[in-house]
Amino acid sequence: MNYPVVVEVTLRDGIADPEGATIEKALPALGFTGVARVRAGKSFRMEIDAVDESAALEKATALAERLLSNPVIENAVARSAVGS
């Protein structure tokens, strides 16, 4: 059965995020105030064929750790995309 999964990849705490910093600096000029600690990241949506949702999430996590992220500087979290 196919399970929809989302993998979110973000920089680890303490790693400089120049893209997030640039976005944060631009927000006041666009009329957005009160926004802080902007961090940029990547989102991957996929369908995974597995026996159950738990197995699909395990496969997505392994895929994220080996291909979609750099585990030295990034965190990767897989979650179900049902209802998203």
C-alpha cells in the first residue's frame, strides 16, 4: 500500500542560516513585524510503498538520512502527509 510522507530537512541549531537571516531582515520592509528566528529548510513529499505507515516512515527516515540531508549539519524528520 502507498503512504503519503513528508520529510522536513532543517539546519541543526547552531549552524548559520544565511537564507533565513536574509528573509528575517526583509520582513519589516514588507510590513511583517514580530517575526523572529526565521530558519529556512527543505520539504520533500512522496508516496512510499510499505506494509504499514510505520514501515513507510522508517523507509522515509532512512532515505532522508542517506540522500536528502547532510546529517552533520541538518536534521531530517519524516511524518505522515495524511491530512496535509
